[in-house]
Amino acid sequence: MAEDIGSTVPRRQLGRLLRQYRTEAGVTLDAAAEALEYSRQKIWRIECGMGAVRVLDVKAMCELYGVSDELADAMKGLAAETKSKGWWHAYGDAVPSWFELYVGLESAAASLRQYQETVIPGLLQTHEYIRALARIDKPAATDEEREHAVQVRLQRQNLLSRRLPQPPTLDVILSEAVLRRQVGGLGVMTGQLTRLLEASERSHVSVRVVSLSAGPHLGAVAGSFVILDFPAAKGGRAAPEPSVVYSESLTGALYLDKPAELSAYEQAFASVAQLAQSRAESRDTIKRIIGELRHD
């Protein structure tokens, strides 16, 4: 999976730089689109890091924004790095276009902080649990299409067991409701909760539970989200890629990286972390719920 990391971060870096220089030049998105004879959507996608970028496009944009030759050459170098494809491209439509960026960011992250209000996080789901969700999420899909989506999620889970680069730390906080919401029946849920216990034994995976008795809290207002933090550049010569918040909906997702947005979600995660049970207490809670399921 090491090569999968190559293109996502350069795309984000390049997009952020192009947006910065466009803004500094006083050129609006619409004005840039008109001057370059591009669609507004194309420039927006480039600035959001949502696809490979042609060196020719970077050259034209740098000329419009008055970027120095030295900086333009550096950005053209970044553009060349955006061409590589990750493993998820082999799965075609099973990975929605709005989710491709997240899969790449997830592969490049040094740490993932996740709060879940609804379902078990994808990186910790069992095959049977994923299948049960796919029947709900994709009611009109064929069995083959659903199985394709299942395989994508299972492939993503290799992230936690890869050797190089070092796997990210995963800090998961779950609402107790997630553990009690039956997906796929008693047998599926028992297996899924057992998998959670196994995952929590890994040194780089933390699973904590917020009890229903904790009452209303900021996490419930924020909804499910992931904060992705990135490692420093090779050799430590550059600052790490800025963190990003990912929040998913039924038909798309939000990628939030403005300081105020990030701060709001950092506070939400800190709030639920204070309310969450310890790792040991959370394991006891999961074991207790497994016992209840087995006696139903």
C-alpha cells in the first residue's frame, strides 16, 4: 500500500497552493475559469485536491496568478506526483468519486481520531457486518455490486496491519448506541463486538465507549466524524500536511480544513473523550453487551 500514499498529499498541497496564489492575485474562481476557459468545477476540484492535475494546467494557472518561475516549477513537480493511482481505482464505481479522496487521505494519515454515533467504523467492521450494511445502503444493487463494495472496505482494513509505512494510530470513540444497534442479527453483532475486542488489543488501536447515561454532549450535536492528522514530510524539512476533518452523509462528504472548522471538531472530540469510559471499562462494556446478546 506504500505507493497509494504518493498522490493524495501532493494533490492537497498543490490545490492549497494554487488557491492561495489565486486569492493573493485577487482572482475569483469565476474570473479564473473565464480567463483559462475552464469550467468553475474543474478549478474547484483541482484546488480541493480531488484528482490528478496536468502540468499544462498548473503552468497556465501560475501564469494567470503571476507566480514566480521558481515556485511554478515546484508546483509543476507536484502535479507530476498526482498521476499515480491507488488500489481503490481497480474497484471502479464501488468507490464513489467523493470517497476516493478520503481513502487516499486515510492511507496517508499518521493518526485517525474518530467519533461514531451510528455504526461501527469501517476499519473495524467484520465481513458479515459490512454485508448487512450494504443491503441497507445499496438496496437496488446486485449481489455482485454489493460484494464489490464489501471487498473495498476489507481492502481498506489492511491499513491497520501494514508493515511499511508504519500503520496510523486509530483512536475510536463510540456511542453505546452503536454497540446496541443490531445490524444483521444477533450472530452478526456478536461477531462484530468480538472483533472490536480483538482490535482494541492492538497497541495502535484504542476503542472507548460513551455510555448512554452520559446524556447529551457535543459529539451528539456534531454527529459522526474523523479527524485525520498527517506525518511530517520526509526528512522533517517541511511542516506536516494540515489536519482535515471528514464528515460523511448519504450522498457525499465534507472535507473541512479551515482553522475554525478544525478547532470546532477538535473541541467536540475532546468533549466526548472526557465523557468516554477508559479502554478497560470500554472492554468490560463490550463484553457485557456480548453476554446480553448471547442470552437473548
